[in-house]
Amino acid sequence: MIEDKKRWNERHLSRPMSKDASKTLVKYIEHANIGQALDIACGTGRNSHFLLGLGFDVDAVDISDFALTKIDNTPTIKKIEADLDSYNITPNRYDLIINMNYLNRRLVSQIKDGLKQGGVIIFETFIVAHGEFQMPTTNLDYLLRKNELLHTFIGLDVIYYEEKIEVNRLGERVKVASIVAKKS
């Protein structure tokens, strides 16, 4: 955990994230009821702040204590410093769970269980890419396989699913999978 925290603190210092909320979150937020939200691997809180502005109470979880200091101190954002390899999601608690640019397969069943009836998951992260892609495939544990995200959330009502090629903020071509699904 200490090494992960150090690595993520250094990454947030050297490569600050955008302050803009995820485009997928902004586009599909209308499918979620305002209430309790969980922002997994929240970083510096770009999505947490967006949700706060809409009236959500947000649990913002990240291992980086540096990143968490960048999130507004407000009673409706609860900052949780935790190693996501051991963090557990409270069952039947959330109207919305978001997971952007992070993958921890251990949390998948907990994400499903953490949603209330009618709750929404908005999940987006990277897919294994080879060849002309500049982003190196370093640790396959943190990259999705083709169609994996869709199969991961079988049992939920899928509102949107896409796998696409994007250019990240560093100008690198990356493959990304996105899903928006509702627990019925």
C-alpha cells in the first residue's frame, strides 16, 4: 500500500488530471437519481465536484492523500483515503457509482451489490491495445479485454456500451471501454 500511495502521489504531482468531469459522466448522468454517489479512484475530484454541483452526496475514495487534498472540504463530499485492493463497498448504499480510468476486478461484484435498486453504474477505463498505440501495455491486471466490461455487468440493464479509440490529454491514442447500466 505504501508503494502504491507513493506512486500515485508522484503521478498526481507530475501529471495533473483535467479538472473537467468525464464526458461519459456528463452525458449520461440524467439516468441516475440524485442521492448518494461513490467515486472510485476519484483522484483530485473532478467527477466528485461535478456530482456535488448536481446535489449528490459523494463518497470520494482514493489511495493518494495528495490527490484528496485537492477536493473541496464540504460536508457533502466524504474523502476516504483507502487502498482499493482492500476497500469494501457498502451493499445497497449508492444511487450512483462511478469508476473512471481505473480497474480493480475484485470490486466488480461489490459495485453491483453497492447499488440500490434503480442505481446506476458509469464505468470507463482502458482496454489492452497493441501495435500503433503509444500507451504501453504494462500490467494486464489493470486493462480490460475486448467486451470484458459488457460481460462484467451482465444482469444490469445496459443503457450505453462502447469500445472506442480516443486521444488522451497527452496526445496518445488509447482504447477505452465505457458502460452505463442500471440495477433493476
